[in-house]
Amino acid sequence: MKKFLKNNKLLVIIGVLIVILILFIVWFFIVPSFNGNKYGNRLKEESKHKISSETIDKIKDKADDNESVDKIEYHKEGRILNFTVYVSSSFTPDQAKEFGSSLVGEIDEDDRKYYDIQILIDSDEKSDNYPIIGYKSKNEDKINYGNVGG
């Protein structure tokens, strides 16, 4: 072993430097990614924009007030507020879109500019009109609907 090290000093030094470089890359670039939040720093101001349970209750009360709406489910994922609205098949797509817009109106304007809002309107009954998907970007004022029927 000593004879090999003595005859190949340059090769051994280059090998040690390569191993140190690989350890450096792993330590500073790969290891930190395992400890972090999957959203990075995108949620750093989230504490200023909490969606209160009272707001969600007001939105769910809207479902109770409307006979054609069976229930509303809410789920927050990062900076996206997801609402799934189940309606009866007699509820027309235009009424469903109007109802979706009224849900967004219950959220504070400051929070609407922070979160994207996604609304899935579906029916438990077989219908050609549903599902309808609406999406409101934090940079827009209106909901864009796609997949209208079929």
C-alpha cells in the first residue's frame, strides 16, 4: 500500500479532491432538500392570510340556504383553496357558475389576492352538465370555467 501511494501521489491527491468535492456537493445541495418544506418560501406570508373557520362556515351556510346544493367540501393545499360543490342535476350550469362566484365573494378581498381558488361543481346524479371546474387566479378578478358539461 505504501509503495502504491509513493508511486501514485498525484493520482491519490486528485482522487481525494474528487471525493471531497462530491461530499461538498451532497452536503450543501442535496441534504438540505430533504429537510425543507415542499413549498419553499412561497408560503412565508401565509400567517397574514389565514382563512378563518367563520368564513368557511359562511360558505357552507350558503349551501344550506340553497335547496339545489347538497354539500360543500373545502380543502386548502398551499396557496390554493379547493371547494367541491355537490348539486342536484336540476341545477343549471349557469346557476352553478353564479353560485360558485358567490362563494368567492365570501372570502376577504385581501385573501382573494393571495390565494388561487378552485371550484369543482359536480352532481351525485348522472348528468351531462356536470362536472364543471372553475378557477380564479390570485391575479384575476373573475372565475374562468372549463369542462362545462359532457
